[in-house]
Amino acid sequence: MQADALLTWFAHNQRRLPWRNDPSPYAVLVSELMLQQTRVDTVLDYFNRWLARWPTVADLAQASQSDVLAMWTGLGYYNRARNLHAAAQAVMAQHGGAMPADEPSLRALPGLGPYTVGAVRSIAFGQPAALVDGNVARVLSRWTAFAGDPSQPKGRNHIWRVAEAWLLEPLPHAAPGAWNQALMELGATVCTPRSPSCGRCPVAAHCEAHAQGRAQAIPPVRQKAAAQLVRAAYAVIIADDGALVGVADSEPRVLLGKRPDDVRWAGLWEPPGVEGVDCLDVLNARLRAQGLEPGVPLGPIVHILTHRRYEVLAVPVRCPADQLPSLAAFDYAEVRVQAVSQALGKESGLSRLAQKLLATVV
């Protein structure tokens, strides 16, 4: 009865999302990796542009990592893009270009954990595979009045057992993918973290937390650890060439370095920067050593990551195009000069922080 109520509600109230129109294994994989720690509204444009450029696993596998990261510009958590690219290459090399359907093979692909494997198996292949994300954990915690913390190992294991049992028990799940998506949709739109809309919930009559008047208290509010403060200074070096001397169809360009593969934002492009308490002094000294005069710092610009709070200064620098430095002093393996409008574009390959810096100066 309760399963029927949820599935009926989902059939009539689900959001019309592009990855639901054609839930192929590849489309499901792309959407699920994009959706991790990202809002649906943000992902829509990225998903559509991604599938337009790389409509198949084979297309993505043949792409360069630079192009993949550029397409991911602004979406954050860039390891997801690297893993998606690597997974496509593994599918081509190990499975002849066909996404595998069995759990061991899916788990062996880069970046696929239990949740993503469950999504691909149930939504794309119709297999009875459970999944638990934040929305599902909240729904099942309230539905069963589980007072533990599903974000901790013990509570997480408990909720996974509940999800698996409810999927496999004699509930009318003709489509396991629909059941899993219904749970996620309920958590995203009705059974929300704060102020759940119990009056609109199709399964409120079966919800133990609602019956006990404890829906808002379950699951317990997580105490976030204090974010680590990171101070940094970046030089936004603008090449003033044709734009200042009347050359047609030209514009100021910015000097960018590509971050190494073993650091945060690996493979992305940015203005040259320095982190640390004395970052501004170090940055200015490096600029002057290359014959550049730093401008007055702008900011600080605040940029929040999951566990870090960046407070960043943007140092404007003007430089003739024929005198641009090599950036060797900043340890960038690759350097490029890019038009400002392109650097601020959706597929520039700059991190969101780098684009903030550039926008502050120009």
C-alpha cells in the first residue's frame, strides 16, 4: 500500500528532467556524477551541453582531459569529471564500449561507489539494486523513525539495510528504478531537510516520524567542522595590446597557468597565485623579479569549499603583450594567453575561483 502510494505520486509529480527522457546507462552515469553535491537546476545546462558534445561513451573516451575539464567549468568537484572520463575509457578498453550491468564490473570503474552503481543498475538496467544518497537516507530515516545519524558508518549501514530490504521485500516494484527515483524525488521536493511538507507527502500516513511529531528532528542535524582558512593572492596579468592601440576585433587577454596534476583543481587554468600568510609579499616579489609592477590588491574575495574558506586578493597587473612573463617562478608546467571573454566563458577550463578573480579585475 505505501509503495503504491509513493509510486503513484512519483508518476504524476516527478520533475521532467532530460536524463529521465532516455535513461541509457551512459546518460544515467553522466547525470548521477554531475548531480553529486550539486543542485538539479545547475546540472541541467551542463548535462545537455555534455550529451550534445559527447553523446556516447566512445565519444567521451576519445576526448582530451583538457576538453573534459573545460566542459565542467564552474560545476565544481572536478574529480567527478576526471573519473567520468576515466570510466568511459575503461568501458571502451575493458567492455567493448558497452556499459556493464553487473555490480563487480561497475564498482571497478573509476569513481563509482555503491550509490552510483545502484543508480545505474536500477534506473538504466531495471535491476533490483538499492541506493542511498542524502535524500533517500532522510526519507527512510523519517519513514522508520530511525534516530541515528545516517551520515555516520553505523547509521549509514543501517539505512542501506533498510533500503535493500524494502526493495527486495514483496512490494510492487515492477520498476526498481522508479522506486529509487521516487524516494530521491520525495526527499528533494517534499521530505526536505528543514520544514518538510508533511501535508503534501503521499506516504505521511505510513511515516513513523510524522506520527510521533518528530519529522523535523530526524535525522539529527550534523555539526559541521570549522572550515580551514586559506589565504592566497593571485596576479591577474592583463596583456594590453591590440585593444589599446586600435587593432580591430581585439580585446585584452589574460595570462594563465595550468595547475599540476597532484594538487587541488588539478588540470585547471588560473592566474598565477601564491597561498600562505605572507602570500601577497611573495607574489609581489615574484612579479617584480620578472619586471612587472603589481597594482593595488582588490578584495578579499571569499570562496567557500566543503572544508576550506578561501580569502583571496586579486592583484591587477598590466603588461605589454610582447613582455609577458613565462610564469616559471610559479611552477606552472603550461602557460597560455586567453581572451578575457573566453576565460570567463562556460567552457574555459578555469576554476570558479579563477573566474571570480578575473571578473573582479576586469
